[in-house]
Amino acid sequence: MSAKIDTEVTIGGKTYTMSGYESEEYLQKVAAYINGKLSDFKKSDSFRRQALDVQNVIIQLNIADDYFKAKKMADELESGTDAKDKDIYDLKHELISSQIKLDAANQEIEKLKSELAESQKTIVKLETELDNVK
């Protein structure tokens, strides 16, 4: 396990110490995301007129909304990946089955060619005998 990282980040103009097992770049990226949300909302007059606790709840709800939308998208992508994996498995199985059938057909062709060659030899032999009888 990685060592715990402590890093200074600035969120909403205030400096905080964030701790985690992720890289410092990741922790800074999280802080930048929060700052982006704050900045987006602070552009709205109706948001700025709300009490601070209401502002915080609005931001929290928005972040939760982003999370659930991202999670839904990830789940859909994973489900799509699972379906594609199943399709690939089915196609490989079908390919193997077709290869087995092809091999069997090729063996049958070789057998029939051999039988044809034997039959042609028999025909030549019988024609020769017929010519000799005449």
C-alpha cells in the first residue's frame, strides 16, 4: 500500500490540508474540481443570494448528481463490455465449431477422392478385361 500523502490545496480561497493514499496530483485535481463547481455556481445571482448552508447543499447535490451520472455511465460501459465479451466468446465457440465441421468435411472429401480413384482404377481394369474378352 502506498504511503499516506498530505498536501495543501486551496478551495474557495481557503487553504486546506488534504490527506489520502492517492498522488498529490490527484488530490489537487479533486480540489480543482470543487473549485470549478464553486466558480460555476458563484456566477449565478440566485445562488449567491442563498444562505451559505443552502449553497453548500446545492453544491453537494450537484456533485452527487455528477457522481451518479458518471457511475451510471461506467455501469453501462461495463455492461456493454460484458455483452461484447460474451459475443466474442460465442463467436470464438462458433468459429471452433465451424473449424471442426470444416476439418470433418475436408476428411470426407479426401476419403471420397480416394474412393473415386479406386473406382476409376476398377473401371479401367474392368474395361481392360472387357476388351480382352472381345
